[in-house]
Amino acid sequence: MTDGPRRGGRPTKRTPERVALILQVLRSGGTIAAAAGYAEVSARQVYRWAATDVSFRHAIEKAGGDAEVRFTTAVSDAAMGSPAQYDDAGQLIRPEVKPVWQAAAWWLKRRRREDYAQRAIVASTCGSHYGDEVMKLFA
């Protein structure tokens, strides 16, 4: 798990245990910064390891992708709802889950921002020259 033979200097902090902790946090939806903190290394160090080791970089990308799929699936399931499920004897296994429109709205506002995100309207009470300058900041 090391980056090759080392000659002198400080021993590497990159151990299989630290890498596993980093990937665990990323799979749960955490950020690189959170994963690094949990593994007791800097985020900058994690980025360095990813830059020099393609298999580590791919593992990081896969862990993040796994989390994203899990969470978008949960939002989708909440938005769509699901019918009640019964076993062969007619016993209820899982009750009906009603659709939650807010979950769909949340997804649309974040994934299709240009079409669905709420836009703020800013009104200026400044003089015309300064008001125009302020408005440019928010455009």
C-alpha cells in the first residue's frame, strides 16, 4: 500500500487501515475532508495519494459514486412511493408508501438547477449609479 520503496525521511502515513477508513467515509457519503480527518491525515495528503496512485484514485471515485447512487435512489424511492406488498398468503409484508412530492422537487432543484432552482430577486434602494453596480454583483 506504500508508494514504492522509501529512502529515509518520515514513515508514510498511508497504511491499509487508513485507506480503508477513507473509503468507508466516502462510501457513507462523506467528503474527502471528512474522510481525511477521520483517518488522521490531511485532505491535501489524500489528494496527493490519489494523484500518484491511479488505483487509489479509482477507489475514491467508486466510493463516492456508490454513495451518490444510494442517496439518489433513496430520494427517487421517496418521490415515487411504492405500493403495498403482500406474500402468497395475502399477509402484508410492506405497507404502501405514499409519494412525497418534496423529494422530487429537491432532486430537480439540485440536479436540474438551471430549470428548477429558485431564483432570488434583488431590489436596490441605492442611487441609480450604485444600484446598477450592486445589481451586477448579483447577476
